[in-house]
Amino acid sequence: MGRQAPPKLTDVQDTVRRLLKADFYYESKHARIRMRQRGVTESQVRYILENGLRDPDRDEFDWDYEAWKYVICGRTPAEDKVIRVVFTISKVPPLPNQYAVVITVILV
């Protein structure tokens, strides 16, 4: 019998908004590279995380990191870019708190 992923957070959008408000936000190295390549700023990513729509059909469990990857999509108001943000909610050692960790950013 295969392993079963733990349950997803039920309040992902509320959780990410709370973490952003507390400035518990972190971009992975991969996310920073993709953001630079795609001309996406931190403020645009934060806007999408705060105001975008969840896309739970795209969520997936990452067995290597043992964490859920969640997806929020949205359109930036000024630049009219449609952006998909893939992120997780986890601790970032050595920091003590949970963070909204951006994994990658995709222009749709």
C-alpha cells in the first residue's frame, strides 16, 4: 500500500494573508530566478497572494519536501499580468515561524 499525503490546510488563503500581514514571506532561490526571468516583482507576487483566487485543482503534495504546494492565480491591476504563484506554508530554518514560501511564479 502506498503512502498517503497528509491533509491539506483548509484555510490556505486566510493563512497566507495572515503570514503576509506579519511579513512572514520568503522567496525560494528558484522563485527569485523565475521572477527575474519573467519580469515579475515581489509586490506583484504579494498582490496575487493577497487578492488572487485559489486553484485547489493544481495543489500537489511534494514527497521530497513533505509539504503541500498550493496555487493562487490572479491579474495585477496596473500591468494586467496574469500570474500563477506556487507556494507552501512551512518553516524556513533557522527562522522560528511558519512562512509563506514562494516556490515559483508563472505567467499565464
